[in-house]
Amino acid sequence: MTAPTCRLCGADLADTFVDLGMSPPCESYVAADQLDRGEVFYPLHVRICGQCLLVQLPAYIAAEDIFSDYAYFSSYSDSWVAHAKAFVEDAADRLSLGEDSFVVEVASNDGYLLQHVAQRGIRALGIEPAANVAEAAVEKGVPTEVLFLGEGTGADVAGRHGAADLVVANNVFAHVPDIVDFAKGLRRLVADDGTVTIEIPHLMRLIEGSEYDTIYHEHYSYLSLLTTQRVLAEAGLAVVDVEELPTHGGSLRTWSMPVESARPPSDAVAAVLAAEEAAGLHSLEGHAGFAEAVARVRNDLVEFLVERSRRGETVVAYGAPGKGNTLLNHCGIRGDLVSFAVDRNPFKQGKFLPGTHIPIRAPEALAEARPDYVLIMPWNLRDEIADQLHVVRDWGGKLVVALPRLEIL
């Protein structure tokens, strides 16, 4: 079998970062009439390029098969909507955006961010490949085009709507198999003196927190600031500033400009690069050892659930995010250990988790079942969810997270 090649530099991918075995697509929720049918499982074998150090998952599944009809709606997370609003306020002040400005968001989802742009009287346009999600944005009053971004589509959008003062790409940069073509699309969208902001889960934080559940088929790349710079440079974009964010277990927000107009990078850029180098992320050898951390998380969670089962105690899951499906499938957890999951998203309710076939119910099912433990799957939202689930303590129930380590809250 031919070895996969790096999506950034083209070198053969001979080195493993972590191999999580086989798993179904994380957002392929199963309808009741599909339970007796087969499911397709794909490898979750993450490689690292020995030449450019990009950590990446080969494109086992085409992006069109994942994102054309999508189950994730950003607005179901109150804290994420608040995060987006704060960003819009900051960007508007930093870049002096006003009524004559133009903002484009790529992977704009259900309008969770651009609604705040539109409310400020700034012209906004969303680009979203999932038609079902884009429809929700349009209902919010956010004009949205249904397409996948690349250099060609970026040039077409800019030709019809004009170049943008700000192009936003939150948690999508890792979701594209042809990341260089996507970056070139960003460059086509932005004005020559404009700004591109990108938010990405930070590989350094993923390693520090053993956050392996963020590895799934729609995450094609796992990025450091170093590798992000290298990708953007291929598209003529230079990172001029960076912020470290708490979202998704630790993220980066990069501010980039076309190289022709880019100012010198801020001290923050040098500081994050230095931290990455100190953590070993500027060498191939520094990426070793993640598999051992993954095994610890798996063993702790399985041992906890088995012990609860022996005691006759019940455990249910709160949330049905894609990351949770990586964790549950890798750990071999089924309905005998986690009775059901609840989720606020009505699109998921009444369906079953891929691979595990754990049923998904509305949040009201928690109070009806009164479980002994509630396992919070989107652990990155633990504080928001713990506040929502204060009622669990009324019947003596407890909240649990598996990552970055098993913890009873």
C-alpha cells in the first residue's frame, strides 16, 4: 500500500503521532430504522510529517461526505455564542470596522457569529458548505452562500461581493483536507490591506491535556503556530499577532495579513513559538509519547464505568458531540455502561450515537431517570454545563469528566 503524503509539503508520512484504531464518522448519528444495518469504520491513525512537522489525519473520508449535511449547530452553546460576540466587539474596535466595512466568515455555521456583525450595521456574508445549517443562518438574517472554500471559489465570491476587510475562519482550518488551497481561498477573499483571523485548537494544549477525543475524521490537521505559519505562507499570508484562548481545551487565534501589507509580528507571536519549541513541538522527537497518555485516559474511564456497573449505579452522558464519539468508541463503551445521552440539539434527539448505538434523548430525560452520575462529554464546556445541571445534585447525583483526567465534580 502506498504511504500517505503530507498535505502541506508532499513528503511521505512515515511517522505515527497516535493510532486510535477504527471508528465511524463522529457526526454520523444513527436513526432507529438503521440500527440493524452495518456501519463503516475508518482508521484514526494520525501521522506527523518528518519534514514540516504538520500533524495530520489522512483524508479517509471526503469533506463533501462530512459537511454537506451537518449535525452541529454552534448556537446551541451559549458560551460559544458569547465568545463570538466578544470577538466581534474586539475586532470592530481593533480594525475600526464600521458601516462601510465588509466581513466574511468561512464555515459560518448557523450565523452564531455574523449575527453580531449584522447587528452593528456592518455588511456580512457567510460561507457554509452545509445547506441545512446555512438555512438556519439565513433565518437569522445572515446572507450565506453554500459552498466549500478554495482558491477558485474564494476568487468568485470576492469578484461578486468585493474583497473583505475581515475574513474570519473559526475552527475550520483543521477541517479541510486541502489546507493550502483553503488558505489561498482566504487570501482571495481578503482585501490587500485586510485581516484574516483563524481560531484553531492548539496542538500544544491537546498534548498537555491528553485531549485525544478532539481527533476525529473531520479534523484533518492538528496545528501548532509554527505549522499554521507555514501553511499561511504558502498562500501569501503572514501572521502578525496571536492570542491564546481557553476554548476547546486551549486554542490559538491568529491575526494575519497579506505579506505585501503585513506589519512585523507582535511579541506574542515570538512568545508562543518559544513555548512550542520548549515543549518539543519544533522537532519530530518532541511529539513522541502521546499514545501513553491516551492509554491512561482510556483505562481510567473504563475502570470507573465498570466499577459503577458492579455497584448497580447508573451513568448517563450529557451532550452528544463528535469528540464524545471518538472517546466512547476508542474505549469500547456501550449502552451497558452508559445508559443514554442527552443533547439540546433536536436534530440529534431520537437518534443513536455512531458505533456505540447509545440512544440520544432530550435533556428532560435526566430528571426522569435521576442517574447516579452524569458524564459530561463536551468537557471544554464543563463550567457552563455544570451550571445548567445543578439540579442533578438535588437527587444526589454527581457530575464527571474524563478529560484531561477523570474527575468527579
